[in-house]
Amino acid sequence: MRLAIALDTTPDEFLVGAVKHEEDEEKWREVAELLRGMDEKQLDMAKSFLLWLSEQK
């Protein structure tokens, strides 16, 4: 967060900047917006889901 403030940007810009394909950039922004509005419990649940999802083949 401090890095984003120091660079006068938002944390989701780091996520979007890490996108491998430009056509995926909008998807990353949409996900970042969804996460931004979540409380701590919802973020924990989202993290658990994403960890589970990443283990699926």
C-alpha cells in the first residue's frame, strides 16, 4: 500500500501491470474492483476459494 501511495497509483495497478496478455487487463481490473469492496471475512473466503481454484486441474 505504501508503495502505491509513493508511486501515486493504486494497488490494483500492480496486479494489472503483472498481466501477461493485454486482453486480460480488463478482467484483472474487474476482479480488483470486486475485491476492493470486500470486508476482511469476505477477503479470507475469496483467498480460500482462489487457493482451491489454483489447485484444480
